[in-house]
Amino acid sequence: MPAPKVETRQSILDAARRIVLAKGYAAVGINEVLTAAGVPKGSFYHWFESKDAFGEAMMKSYFDDYFATMDGIVARAEKSSAEHLMQYWQYFYDTQAADDCQGGCLVVKLGAEIADLSEAMRVTTKSGTAAIVDRLERMIADGVADGSVSIDDTPRATAESLYDLWLGASMIAKIHGNPGQLDRAMAVTRQVLHV
């Protein structure tokens, strides 16, 4: 019996992610999400205490999927750390270049919006982005250790700078509707990592 509950909750979160990526968080109504998920209206509070708790759960679910993708890239033992890093950045590029650069990153889509609307979502996003940078730092440190990457700063500073670069590039690509800034971010990334 617990499986349907988990599946229903996840289907609500998955439907919300698709809608929120298109419209933003504040513009999305709970009934719209429930309808898209095929869940009866009025049952929202059975699954979530509040819209804030729902938003927090949506971001946690997004980050869990993102971490699984990053961890899957690193798990490919036949590749060097440099190859892992560039596969990750290519994934980032492809995700953000999709749909005329409207992208699929909730951090890019919602970062500024949720920082003003929801402390719980801001904290969840802060924690999630820190965990992404932690993974990038480990990937870079592994690359330095195996000799496939060379950097001019610490692995942590490099990871933070590159992630910030890509978030900014994604925002500009979204504004311009073309991947030019993402192409520049990729070139800078290769230079920074000397790959």
C-alpha cells in the first residue's frame, strides 16, 4: 500500500517540475499541478502541508535526480576524470540549450524568484547547489590526481567559479534565445581545466 502513495506524490512533483519550468513558481496554481498529475483536486494537503512545503519537496526531488545524473557520469570507470567533467558540462549545455535555450534547470528558472518568496525553497536550493559544487570539486580533484586536469586554483575555487559561470551563461542564453553564451562557457571551461 505505501508504493501508490510514493508514486502519487512523485507524480505530483514531476508534473509540477514540468509546469514550473514553463511558467515559474508563483504563476503555478496547485489545482493546475494536481490536474496535470491526474490527482483529485482538494487532495493537495494530504501530500504536502503547504505550498511552501510542496515547493521545497519539488526542489529536493529535482536535486535528487540531478545528483543521480552526476553520480552516474562519475561511475563510468572506463573514463578519465577530465572526460567525466566534460561529459557533465555537455549535459549541462544540452539541458540549457533545449527548447530554444529555455532550458530545464530549476535553479536557473527559479533562483531569484524563490529567494524572495520562500525561505524553505531558498535553503533547499542553497543546499542543493552546494552539493553540486561539492561533486564538481571532487571531480576536479580526481582529475588533478589522475593528471587528466590541470588547474591554476584550488579544486573548490575552480568548481565554484565554473558553476557560477554556467549559471550565468544559462541565464543569458535564455534571455537571448541562443546558445552563444553556453558555447563561450564551454570554451572557458576547457581553458580553466586545461583539457
